[in-house]
Amino acid sequence: MSKDVALNEHLYYTEENLDNILENLDIVRRQIFPNLDPESEINDQNFPSVCLIGLGRCGSNIALDVATLVYNARSNYMADLELQDKASSEGEFRPMRWIQKHLPIEIKGEPRPVFLIEPVVMLGDLDKDIEGRIRFSSQNGRSNFLDEYKKLQIMDLSEVHAGGAGNAPILGQYLAKIILNKDTNSFNNSAWRHMHSYLVDSCGIKANQSRLYFYIFSAGGGTGSGMASEFGLAQQYSYMSKTFDYHSAQSKVLDKRHSFVFEPIFTSGICILPNISGDKIEVSEALHINAGRLLCKYLSEEWDFSYNVEREDHDHPSNVMQRIRPWNSMMLISNDIMRYAEENDGAESDIDVNTMEKYANQYISQQIFNILTAQAVTTDYDEDYFRRAGVDIAETIRLDANDLFMSLAGPVAIAYAESVVTSSTKENIDIDDLFCRSIDLPHFNQDTSAIEGISILPIESSSYSEALKNYRESGYDTNSLNHLHFFKNCSSVVSIISLPKDYKLSFTALNRLKLHLNSLFPNTTLKRYALVIGASANLSLTTLVAKSPCLSDDFLTLMVAYVKRCFARDEYRFSDEVDKAILNFITTEEFNEEEVDRYFNTHENPAKILDTNWYAIKPMYEKKYRELIDDQEKFVSINDIRLDVENVKKSIKYLREIYRHRVSKTNVLSLNF
């Protein structure tokens, strides 16, 4: 099969029979709501509005951490964590102390507020023993958690493959394609059929109320990096196909559960980037190449979907179906954050891997927590939450899926900070300092145990640190920062302000925040705000920065490392000529695509990453495809999913587009002169 045919038809399996979809959804409902009254209508129970999908070892661990925190906070009211904190050393449970301090704790004589929403959490890995790894991990109470947190669903995909992807994203992608192209009814594991209907077949329709999907994965690995975008594309393909199904025969049925009346969904990849700086880090590592492949692939897909004006018949539905991208946005979180946080905390620079991963999980959990609370609908809460917490829902400004859909696209970075609010500080919270801490190098907040700062640095750390120092010393004059591409070329920002119950953010303080945002991001075309009441014991600020993070040093370094290793012709692979050429392609006024062909081969070469014979591996996996999907018309070769030089060109075009982002000032026009 040619590459064009494979890309155009996608070949993702989608259940077409609506009765089967609804039956599968009801089975999932009974699994995640086992205590429903058996006499009630099962379909009256709404799914949670949020679903977390953790893929690969890193992604599944992070999603599991979020679910564990939710479970512990809600069911035990932090009692277990308090006991752990007393019985253990000061540093051991630092991530747990963040959530403990972040949540409203019982005040004597007052009812304790119930913790917020419980998302559906789906974990998937090309690992036969994923459930055993989770159940027998060292965290206390984990086995009880697996039994009692029914919204956790484990995707056992071992019948397709049980041995990982060997740190090769193209293999992870190919195995995900086998899983998603295979008829779900032919799986021995019937649970996959039910979960597939929830995640893919029913997204956006009335019977499935989940509207926000977050895919969590490590960009530097093989399984998560390869599988995540393929799962996202399958979901988008199913959703978009419903969008253009104007004349569905099911649209006039009496039972409206059967109709494809759909609503907007917002999907985001939460992408953990590998360390790329430091004395002991080499840019040529396979982790960096893997991450660069994902970034290059995503930018080219985002260019095709959002910007490509060169396409023919661009308004035709079938053409749109060929140009889908895996997520509405991709949030970038660098693992270097943890190193900066440790260094700023006074620790030695050589930090062990487990500590690094623990803090990475904490930072990501914080951000997911705040994004979830910003859009939670009332049906996501315990029915007594608002009454017990004393929260007036009318005071809350929330973001729904459509707000995020319209506000966030492409690569996104996160800025975060929080401040303790007490009776003595309510009137004098330093809003300027809060904002500055949110965009600072990552660091620990000693008062709250939170990791604050920006998720991916705009420029090299020492230069950025100097710019921030000038920013503070000048009285928060943004001239030392707003010329950086990260801020200057940002197209939109979404700010989430979370307030404790009974704390009123003054009009002056809110205006100060808006002033900082306006001056730091001079060319944003869209600014959105969410005000969350009662979800936190602290005042916190989360700012999502859209599109311009692709111009950061970290992003460009990873992407160019991949292109140079896997595409460059032999004479350019070991010099810095490719690096200079790509920077020139981005900045020059005219883009000469023929120059790209001079530097690069037509297709990526996966053998440049693997330390074994790629040409011996390829037929092994293609044989697996033929055996599991016994349909010659649905066969896809690994050659068909290689990235090609057109992906590189589209990525450069996307970078050029963002590099030139500007806004024109509105002039007042009048005929009255």
C-alpha cells in the first residue's frame, strides 16, 4: 500500500452500530459507578467530564498519581497522608504534602469540604504486567485503591504485544496502529471493546458526557511517544467523521441517546520532554531524537490542519479527514524543571532518577488538578460539595470544552505559582510577586510544597535568569522579557485563578494581573480567564501560553536533533550546517523548499536511532500486523508511517508562521470630521 493511501484512509476501526456503542457505554458506566441503584436508569448517570489517558510507563505512572491523590483526598480526608507525614522523613512525601496543603482542610466546628472531581483514568502500556506493576508498587494502600477507585480502567493490550516498543517511537506507533485498526470484536479481551467505545466510538455524542481528554506520555520513550499520537488521531478521526455525517439514518430515531447530536470536545497531549541541558547531557541521545520526532510530526499535522492554504478543495469534508491532528493542543513540560527546582532548593546537582521522576509527577499533577477545577461542571462534584464547602457557584467563572477548543491550539507551555492566604494576608497578597514567580525558573514554594515556575524555558537558563532579575529590579518592567519570541509571538493565553473560599480577589489585584499579561504578551489575539472558587486553600495562578513555545530553545533543539540525525544526508550529519540552515529557513523572508531537499533525504531512517539491524526488525512487526489483521486491504507497512521530508517542510512552515505572528492596533475611524 502506498504512503498516500495509508494516510488518506487511516484505516482506524470505528464501531458503526449505535446500539453496540450504547451497550458498551452502559457496561463502562456500571464498572465506574458500581453503587448505582439497580432500579434506576443506568443511562441517567453522567460520565465525568474529564478523562486522563496515561500511555507508556511514564504516562501511566503520572495518571495513576493523579488518580491516587484524588482518591486519597476524597475518601480519607487526608488522614492517611497526615499519618504518613508524621511517621516519615521530611522529604519523603513532599509531593503528597503539596496536595495536602493545597486542599481545604477541616476547620474546627465546620464541616469539611469534599474533594473535587474524580476523572476517568485509563492506563495503557505495551507491558503484559501493567496491572501487577501498579498493584504491587511500593505506595501504601495502592492495592485498596485499585479495588475501590472504579473510575480507573487498565487497557490490557498484551494480546497484541507484550514486550514494549524498545525505545523506538516508530515501533510504538506501528503497534498502536495494529491495535486501533483491528476490529474490537476480534480481541480476546472484551474489556477493550467497551473502553474503545468510550474513548473512540462515542466521543462527543450525547450518550457520552466526557468532553475533555488529556493524553499523558513521555516524548523521549518508545511506547508513550509512539502510541499517544496514534490514539489521539483515532479519536479525532471518529469525532470528525461524525461531524461530517450530516445525513445519519439514526438522526430521526425517537431515543435521542441514539442520535449523533455531538458537542465540542477538547483533547490535549501532556508531553514530558527529556532533559537537554546540563554538563552530563548530550544532545545526540536517543531520548532527544525520539522527542524531536514527536514534535516534528505534531507541528506538520498542526500546520496541515490549521494553516495550510496551499491545499486544493480545502473546504471539502474528505480533505479535512485527511488532515486531522491528534490533539487540539500539546502541553509541554520539560524534565529539566525538576533539576532547576532541586538546584534552587539547595540540593546537589546530581539528582537520582527516582527523585527527578517523583517531582516531575508532582508538577504535572498540580497542572492537571488546576485545569480540571477550571472547567468542572456541577455534575462532576459530590452532590453535597457546594453546600458543605459554602461555595456560591454563581461566583465561579469556568472554562468549558469549547472555551479551551477555541483558545488553545498547537504547542502550549504552563506558568504556575501560588500564595498562602491567611486572615493576616488577605488584604496584602503581592500580586506582582505571584505573577513573577509563575514565569520564573522552576523552584519549590517552601510555604506550600508546590513546584512553581514555567514548564519549558524560553531561552537558556542562565540568560533567562538574568532577564528575570532585571524584570524584578526594574519594578516589573517587561522590556527585559517581552522581546523574547516565547512572549512576543504568543497568539493566546488562558489564565486560571483559583481562590480559597471566602477570599475576594480585589478589582485592583485582578487589573494588575491583566496588566502584566498584556504587557508581557504584546501580540496575543485572545486572552481568556477562569475564576475558580473554593477548590483550593491557596491563591493560585495558572497561565497557559499557546503556540509560541515552539520557538523556545528547548523545542528547537530537540526537533533539529531529530531532523539532523534521521534525515540529513551523510555530508551534513556531523556538522552544524543543518542547525544554521533550519534557523535560516525560519527567519528568512522567502522560504526556498528546494534548499530543504539539498540537506535531507526523502524519508526518515529509523536505523539511525536503533542499535540493531532495522531491516531485520521491520518484517517481524509487519508479520505481526498480517497475522492479527487478516485483511490485505487494511495492511500498512512500517515504511508507510515513516515521516518524510514533507513533514519537515510543514514543520518549518509552522515555525515560520508563529515567528511572524503580530497583531495590528485598532485605529478609531470616523466620518465625523
